[in-house]
Amino acid sequence: MEMLSCDLDRESETPLYEQLYTYIKTEIMEARIPYQTKLPSKRKLSEFLNISQNTIETAYEQLVAEGYVEGIPRKGYFVLAYEDLEYVQPTNRTSGQLDQSVQRIRYNFHPSWIDTENFPFATWRKYTKNIIDHENHSLLLMGDRQGEFTLREEIANYLYQARGVHCSPDEVIVGAGIEILLQQLILLLGDNVAYGVEDPGYHVISRILQHYPNEVWPLAVDERGVEVDTLDGAAINVVYVTPSHHFPYGSVLSANRRIKLLNWAAERDDRYIIEDDYDSEFRYSGKSIPSLQSMDQRRKVIYLGTFSKSLIPSIRISYMVLPKRLLEQYKEKLSFFQSTVSRIDQHIVAQFMKEGDFEKHLNRMRKVYRRKMEKTLGLLKLYKEKLEVVSDLSGFHVVLEIKNGMSEGELLDKAQEAQIKIYPLSTYIMEKKYESSPRIVLGFAGIPERELEEAIKLLLQSWEIL
Amino acid sequence: MEMLSCDLDRESETPLYEQLYTYIKTEIMEARIPYQTKLPSKRKLSEFLNISQNTIETAYEQLVAEGYVEGIPRKGYFVLAYEDLEYVQPTNRTSGQLDQSVQRIRYNFHPSWIDTENFPFATWRKYTKNIIDHENHSLLLMGDRQGEFTLREEIANYLYQARGVHCSPDEVIVGAGIEILLQQLILLLGDNVAYGVEDPGYHVISRILQHYPNEVWPLAVDERGVEVDTLDGAAINVVYVTPSHHFPYGSVLSANRRIKLLNWAAERDDRYIIEDDYDSEFRYSGKSIPSLQSMDQRRKVIYLGTFSKSLIPSIRISYMVLPKRLLEQYKEKLSFFQSTVSRIDQHIVAQFMKEGDFEKHLNRMRKVYRRKMEKTLGLLKLYKEKLEVVSDLSGFHVVLEIKNGMSEGELLDKAQEAQIKIYPLSTYIMEKKYESSPRIVLGFAGIPERELEEAIKLLLQSWEIL
């Protein structure tokens, strides 16, 4: 694109960069500037419109931030091929309209995406309306630092019934995401603690830890969960594990290893186990796996849970259960931290749980995800020569080992060409090893049920498997 | 109280501790166990009810957490005199009913409390209803890591108009409270940075910093703000200041000192100023104080703001504006952090701002607080011999120096006897100095307008000033 003829009003209260930004945005939205167009260079546009390059840069950067445009170093600004927008969403989306007009990833197999088709909006609105009321005006002030008691009470009841977790509401701490709670834990446990983390594993944990003085050691994982034996002789005090459903492999920590791990922790006062029970609600075959915390007689397990899977990720509510001894230290050392979750939202979730809607929602979603998993596995198993599927019939994703001769990069590129976003296992690995075939963590939960077959077929076609 | 005759059902699905807890709670609520009663000892009750001491402890601790009972070491558990419940609120409060029945602090002069009588509940409900809709089902998934673009856009516009802050939405990061954003800043700036913080000042800042390896130095404050000269020769790289309205003194950083501070920061690449502009919206006389960020030509100011005062504290939304250089580092080093604020709430606030309701709300509240401040000052000035009032006609509190001969402890005790909660200046001081008369930070904002006169009179009576 050679030039943009934009009428700028220099007398207006609206800054020039904003006028330019709004103009370009509208042009893109209304498809007058097509996808992949290169915008004029800052220098040329600056001469043409007689405004500073800074103003143009600000407008362009805003478009970048909003996800309409991407800046490629030494090449310029291009109207974006929307495949790269993992999370960024366009603005003003309350009508939902914009979504459809600009969404250029057709299918996103992100392992942390959930089903958004079956959320009980009406029920949620009802509770919201009840809570946001002048009668509750004291809810506008700060609440309990650990979280609202009524929510902690519901969480404690739920954890006892669903996961066998022993705790009183006083031991529950509510926070705006696992990352927030983990940072509080790191401060609580102090600088002298060395961490062991699963590798592969939930990569955000090691990324957070690298900003603290603590040592971090990777722990290997196999089909029976984390290899607990590697702890012998290692200078590790605290391990972070996903025993009910390893992320991303899906393996369950064996009974033998569980006991070994609990015994290891019991040996020394400064040892603890962080159990991240992120998606244990969703097991589609056999009995649910008991939590490690429920087997722990010595109060050595710090239990982490979240509403990101069981409700919605964007509400940002997670919780941890601290052993009594750590709880006392928490109250002494960290009690100045305010709660990080809106008090109104906490009461909405508490009511949703108290009235039985949470249980109903879980039962319903378990069926939805089970059908999605069965459909996924059923389709993939037809192509055994070219791919191997690893799944333990639980959770939101399966792991694929692809044996069609393509490299990981090729698999990603081919999928992208088909407007499909996928995530390689290598993202979740700290210590890279040689692997014969590339592996993909395929999250099926976010794809609408009626489109799942189509999505998987398109993916397999892009890989020349189907 | 000698004993509790509680019928426990050992066959019930409800755990014993919960039955006991519910029983005692109900007895307290219905005033069958009066205020200040000592509960039976765990040992005795355990024998009497034939259940374990652990079960009783769990029930008692739950009552403590909920705020019905307090545990005094070596004395036992007592039905609580509610004065101590600064934040803890009783459970199940959606009806608002419980509040009135158990609230035993009559008036709370907490400096961070706001007016809850004038919140636009109906408008808020309207936007909430618009956002929570199946059309917006993509809002259930994770959003932009820095915060929703539409909210950052509104914040950037608002900051430019109200505070002269220069920023694009891309430079704004939304977080669940100043503490969360400050922790991200500490990680971003790294271990080798030494901090200077105002003393007295917002005490939470130094309490957070003490958990990190960084050095922290107190900076003295006088009636022209923080004493900038003390930075000469000090090994400090980053200063935390409240230039528009020092907390808690209320002083405004003088123009001279502002320029000195900005020059100090410009001298070295690793120097930055954190400007906490926590309540600058509320100035009741003269022009609003320009933000330090608006005077900064060298991109040395990190600007912090919050909706805790301008909207409500319990929604937990704050924001920071990073200088470009730090923003790049943030994106590189900390981009794995998910947003810590509910995406739905972000859109509600954004709509509230976009439609002009935020501005309306601010204008309305400025008048309410102005009247509250005038009433407070008018009353207090009648007793000049016994107390001195320091106020710059802005914000949510005044500082009182009390000259009636009572010590700080006596002032607090006397107020407590009158069911009034007050906060001494000493809470906000790092390095204690000798002071001739005790000082109180008196937050008037949370007291309903029609009760303010009564509340202040009761307080002065308790101090034998009136």
C-alpha cells in the first residue's frame, strides 16, 4: 500500500495518533485494507500527512497491541494474519460481532482452552444481579485477606467431597491465579529452598522461579508420573507435581511413588510437596484419582486448585490449602497482602456453589468433554501408522506423536497454513532431549462439538495424513 | 460458660467440626451466647461431647476465621468484641441482614475506606448484564496478558485528560492491586536495585520489599513532600513516592523538589521513580496537582494508579504505566504472567468509563467527599487547644495531633470503648522518632454523611475533648 489518505483534524480534542489509529482500524475492519497489506512506512506517511513519525509510530503500535497489525523488524507493518493471536482479542467486543469478522484462526487446539458453548450465562447473571445490590453495599469495601469466608467454606466442602482434601476454610487462601499463589508461596518458603519441578511440566512454574534466587531442578517424568527416585541425594526441599494427571503427559503418579514422595517429605521439616490438582474434576473412565493431600498424614502437602477448568479461566480464581504450620507463618509474614480477587466475584462463585449449580455444571461439562475426547480419540486412532495417541481418558488434551516424517516446525507451519493453531510438546520441556518423532499437545476442549470432526480432519489433511 | 450442650449426629454426612461450628455460630448470632463469653476449653468440651480435641479446635478456628470468636493464648476462646474486625466480615451476607446483627464497631475511621452509600448499583448491574451474555462467550477464555485492550484504552484516555499522563494503551498494565503490580516491578527491575521509600509512607510497600533481596532505605518527608536532598550520595536507584498527595501527611511535592527528583533520575540509566497517584482524583480546592509523569521528559517515571478510591476497593483493579524501555523488558522477561483481573470485570469497567459514567461518578463523589471533609474540619477546628488538624483539602483522611495528654495507646483504647476504630500515624512509620504528641490518621470517607457529626463527637467525647 503506497499511501493512506486520512483526514486529520488538528483542532480536535482527539490526539492525532488516535485519529490515525481509528481511521486505519476502521479501514481494516471494513476490509478496505486487505489482510497482509503492508502499511506505508512511517517516514513516507509522516511526510504525506505532515505529522511527526512519533505520532505515526504511536498509532501503529496501538494497532499492533490491539492485534490488527504486526511489526516485522526492517520490513514494516503488515495487516495481520490472525493465526498468531493466541490470546490477544480485538477491542469493543461486547457485541461479539467483531470476533467473527476478524477471527482468522479457524481452530485453536490450545490445551488450556475450555468449552464456551455450554456456560450457564443465565444462572450466572441471576447470581450477579443478587449480589450487586445496595443491600450489600459493605461488599464494596476490602474483604478478608485470604478470600471471603463464604467462598472458602464452599471450596473446603467441595474439596472434601470431590477430592478427599482435609481442610478447614481457615486453611484456604483464594488468589487471582496459580501464578499469584505460587509467588506468595515462594516468598513464604524463603530463599534457601531448592525446588524440583516436573520436566516436561507446566512451564510457567519454572519461568516464575527463575526470577527468584531459589535453585530449580528438573525432575524426569515417565508413564507412572514423576520419577521420585531422582530426589534421593538431590538438594531439593520442595517439589512441584501434578500427581492426578501429569501435565502434559497425562500420567497418574503411581501409588508406590506417592508413598515414596510423602515419605521423602516427612523426613525433613523443611520439605514440602506442592500438589497442583488443576483438572482432576475431568476423568472420564474409572474412579477419580485420590489427591495426594488426602493421603498425607504429616501435613506436608500444599494443595493448589483452580476454577480455570471447572468454571472459566478468565474469572481468575484459584486457591491453595496450606498445612497448619505454613498457615501460621503465612499469617505472620504475609498477612499484609490484600485479597487479589474481586469480592463481588467471590460471592457470585460461592452462591453458584452453595445452590448446587457448580456440581450441576461439572456433571454437564464432564459429559461434554467426554464426548469431545471420544470423538477425538476415535478419529485419531484410524491413522495409527502415522501417529500415536497418548491419553489416559481424562482432562482437556491428548499428546500426539507424529510419524509422517515431518519435523515439529513443518507440522506447525502446515497447520498454520490451514488456519489451525497447535502447540508442540517442546514448549513444556526444560531440558531438551533428542526425540525421534515430534509431539503435539492437542487440546480439544475449546473446539465446538459440532466442528470437532472437521477441525481434526483439516489438521490431518494439512499433515498429509488424511 | 461451663459447657455447650450440642447434639451431634455421628451418622451425618456433615463433618462433626462443621456441626459444632454451625451450632455455636447460631447460638452467637441469636444472642444465646452473649458477647465476651469464654467458650469451654477444648479439653473439657472434648470429654463432654466425646469427640476429639482436634475436631473442636477446627470448629473454634473456623469461628475465629469468620470473626465470631477470638483466641487469646493461654486464656481461651472468647465471643468477639467486634471492634477488632478491621476487614473480616461475617459469612452469608448477601441479604445484608447479618451485618447489622453482628456489627459491633459503630464507626470505622479507616483511611482506605470509601463512601458506599452513593455507588451506582443500578448502572453497574446494567453493564454487568450486557457483558455476561452468550454473545460474548469468547470472554470466558483467557484475555490479553496486560489487560483487555478496551480497558487500557479507556485508562490511557482518562489518564491523559485527568492527569496529563502521556501513554498509549500498549504501555498500560492492569493488575489485581498495587501489591501485584509492585511485585512484578520488583522482579522486572531485579535484585541489584536499592529502593528509597517515603517514611512515613504507605507501609505495605516496605513490607513487600522486605521479602526480596533488595535494599530499602527510608526517605524523610516534610510539608513539601519527600526530602529529595537525602538522595544525594545515597546508594538508591529507585524511589517510591506519592507526589500529588503524600500518604499519610497529605503534603504535595514542591515544584523545586519535583525537578530535582526528575534530574536525579535522569542522571543514571538504572534510576527510576515510582509515582503512586492513589487518590489524586479527589482534590477539593484549587487546581489539580500535575502528575510527575506528565513533567517527565526522560521516561523515568513509572506511574501507578488504582480504582480503589475512584471506584471501589473490593473490585481489585489497579494499573501501571511503564516507560517504553521497561515495557520492552517486561514483554521479554515477564510476558508469561497471565492477567490477574477477571476479563468480565475489565469489560464492565471499560464500558462504565466509555459511556461517561465514570466521570459522572467521580464528579458526584468529589462533592460527597468534599462535604464530608468540610464537616470534619469544621467540627475539629472548634477544639484547637486540644488537637491540631493537618489537611491539604484533598483525599480521604486528615492527620490529627492530639494534645490532651493521652498517649497513643490511651487514645486507641478510649476510642475502642466507644466502639470506634481509629488508626495511629505510627503504623505508617518505619523509623520511629520521639514525638511530643500522638498522631492519628483519621479517614472520614467511610462514615455515612448523616452520621459523620455524631461519629466525630463520640470520638472527641471518648478522648474527653468534647
